[in-house]
Amino acid sequence: MSQLGSVSAGFRLLVRTISLEKYHRRLGQLLQEQQLSIFRTATTDDSAL
């Protein structure tokens, strides 16, 4: 029973990892679109560093 539970937990972790990967890829696309404006703001605001 404990072995079945660990397999189930591993499968759940795998599914969570795959969905997280999809989410991170979508988040990465959003960040790439906003990266230039963020970089521009960061470089013009030198006092923030």
C-alpha cells in the first residue's frame, strides 16, 4: 500500500511539474514581451540600484 502511495505521489508530482513547465513557458513569453520596457526603466533609473 505504501509503495502504491509513493507511485501515486510521484505521478502527481510529475503532472504538477509538467503543468508548471507550461506555465513557466507562458510566463517566459510574457516576460520577453515586457523585458525591453523593464530594462529601459531599470537603466534610466540608476538611483534604484
